Amino acid sequence: MIIVGYMAKRVSKRTDWLNANHVTDIYSVSDCVSEDFADYVNYWKHNGYWFFDSPEVIRSLARENSIELEGTSLFYYEAYEMEFDGEGWSAFAPEASVPTNVIPPSSKQLEGFDVVTFYARNKPECSPLSCSSLAQELTTNTHCLFGSFDEAETNLNKGAFNKSEPGPYRIFSVYSVPWR
């Protein structure tokens, strides 16, 4: 796994259209259901993976632009160094023109693993477990995430995501991190 960065999100409870009663809330990497703290791209404070290098960068951006962080949860992400195009695995890299210098957290709690689409090759687009309701068919935890990396990889390899959203697909480990 490679370190990719942080995001502050407004975590959504399970929506009515997601018929997966075991899910209580959505910790997806994409912002389709649980929204990012802001439409941050135009501020150009993100790193080459389209996340943030530290919680302080998020706080600073929020202060400078009067963005409210109250009620957000902080997440830290690592990603498998390969992405899956529906047929095979290949390496991916951060956007080289955008600096990336992620400071790992001093403490983190693993919440699970998400599979995320990157059709446009930049920021996370869709988390099919929640966005495409695949959690109705595939085993997830209460946060709508796989319990292990192996579950995510196995489901990708057997084609469980092929009819959801267009890939390539990347596997992320999702950690909750306390705001300090």
C-alpha cells in the first residue's frame, strides 16, 4: 500500500435506496454519498493523489476560505499500488506536476477497504459498494467497506464490479483519524 493522504468528509448514514440493512453509515472514499468537506479542487491545495498531505492543510484551506469543518470526520488513506481495468492490473502514480508529501498520522484506526473508480484518472469518482449499491450483493461491514484487502481484490478479479461504474478501479484502505 502507498500513502495517498487525508480527506475531511461529512459522513452520511445509510440511505433508503441502499438496501443493505447491515450498513449504518458510508465511509466511502468518493464523495457521491458522504461528501468531501468542500469542492476543494479549485483551491489547488491537494497533492498529486488528489487528497491532502496533512490535516493542517485541510484546516488552513478551511480557515482561508470560510469553510466549516464542524461535523466532519477525518480520514487517512493508503492505496494499493496497482489499479484494475476489468481485465488486468497495472501501476499508477500521482500527478507529477502536483507536489505530494503526505505526513502519516501518529494514530489511525482501520475501518475497511473501498474500491474506487478513476475513469478521469485524477480524483476519486465513485465507490460502487455504496454509489452503485453493490453492498446489497457483496459482503461489507457497517461502514459499507470490505473487511479485508483480499475481499476487495478477489471481488475485482472475479468481475463483481464490471457492471457498476467504469474503471479503472483502485483499492483503498480507509482509516479514521482523530482531529487534533
